[in-house]
Amino acid sequence: MSRKADTYIEKSLAGEALNQSEALQILSAQGAEFTEFIAGAHCIKETHLGNRIDLCSIINAKSGRCSENCSFCAQSAHHQTEAPVYPLKSVAEIVQGAHQAQQEGNHCYGIVTSGTRIEPGEEFEQILTAIRQIKQETAIDPSASLGILDAQSARALAAAGCKTYHHNLETSRSFFPQICTTHDYEDDVNTVRVAKAAGMEVCCGGIFGLGESLEQRIEMGMTLRELDVDSVPLNFLNPISGTPLQDANLLTPMDCLRIICLYRYLLPKKRITVCGGREKNLREFQSWIFIAGASGTMVGNYLTTTGRDRETDLQMIEDAEVRINACG
């Protein structure tokens, strides 16, 4: 392995951040140099997290009519899409989804709602009730993704048993105004801080392929490092008809792997989960996510798009010679 790759591995394992030039080297690497960086990411991942991975799944508990104008999102009321629109699902439906997630061996189950936030009231109480039941009836780790969060709501979620709060930054601070103008980036950053202060773990990442630069991919990674989030979901744009990004080009499989690889160097001890868009963007290279540094993946369907069938994903995991962590 080259001295350059060795140096980057040593810095990451020592807890030192790569500088801008070093991070750009990974995002632009090709050929044998790139495979050396991938080998390093694999080494860093196994040093801190072993050869096991986590599986997670979600329920789209409330869909559509979102007042935010995120340019990639099918659920925005600002865009004309065919995304489903329905109110909050019942407690029984949400809890049943958790039972199914446990039966399938997933460690985390996320309750996801559309909209800027869930206001205190009937809907929020229903979600709290569902989380309590999931904690009582399953060994699953309940997660919630309810939008922008205040301190009081965060404490209520934590008290109900919500282990993880999920809230993506989506992209870098410098590129965010090109993607969303209906709320400020600092609202998202503050939500991460509020959730952590309440005692929950925070799952926070973003989506790539929105038109951001290589430097902006690095910028978001450094922000996540500064916020000390607990897990990082990496999504790759699957362009949705009717959204402003409907004609965006897919990332190449190698670009996806470069992003995963970089984020392992930047966030050596964190859980890195590959989520939406992997089927469309990575195609035949999906199993490489674990070699490139990912420690988990989302299985099943996403919010408004379908994922692969479970049997195919389980075969991929077996072929990659990684083992699945048991839930609970």
C-alpha cells in the first residue's frame, strides 16, 4: 500500500481529521490508488466495528403535503408528483411494522413523518404511544424522524423510549440554499443538538448527487464530524418525476464508493449506513459498500420508492462475507 494511503489510515485511526486536500484526493482517486483507499476504509471500519453490519427499516407513517420545498423530495407540496398522500397511520399499524422489522432481523425501525415538524397534540401523542409499545413488545430500537425538533418534544421522545432521532442535514451548509429555501440550515443543526441534549442518539447524514461539488461533499462530512453524530445515513439521489431534480444524472457506482470511503476516513468510529438510491446508483456494485467502509444498509422500501426484495439483499450480504448484528 502506498505511503499516502498509509498516512491517511494512520490519521483516521488516531482520530485526526483529513485536510481538504487529502479528502479531495480520495474523492478524485482512480485505479489502483482508489482501491488502496478502499482497502484503508475497510481496515478502519473493521478496526472499530468489526465484520458485522446493522440492518434498518422505516415506515412512512405520514406521507405528502409537506410545506418544505426540498428540490429532491417527492413529498413536497411545491412539486407535482405521484407520491402517496395520507395522514398519520394508526398506533397499531406503526407497532405492527416494528414487529415485522424484528422478525426480519433489523436492529432499528424508524417512524418517519412528512412535514416541517410534528406539533404537540394528538399526532405527537400517538407517536409516543407507538414508541412505548414498541419498547414493551419488541427488542427493536425505536427511531423517529419527525422533522425539526424542540427541546420539550425531544425530552418526551426520549422518555417514551426513542433511542435514536433521525434528522438529515441533506447537504452542506454552502449548498443548502440551492436545495431548500423554506427553512434555515441552522434549524437542522439545532435539531441535532437538541436531540443529543435530550439523551437520544442522532442519525444524521444527507443525500448526494444534488449538484453539489466535491468540496461540498467534504464540507458536510466535516459538519457531521463536528456535531459528533452517532450514525450517518448516506443516500444517493434517485430523481423523481415532478421534482426540480427530475432530470439530474445518477452518480456513477465509483463515485458512490468514493463518498462512502471518504466518510469512513472522516468518521472512523461511526455507524455508516447506505440507504436510499443504492439500487439505482450503485447497481452491480452494491455489495462493495461494505468493503468501502459502510457498516450497515437500509432494507425494504424507502419513503416513496421501492427497494430490492429482501432475499436478494440477504444473498448480497452473505456473498460479501459480513455478518448481521442481532437486534436488541
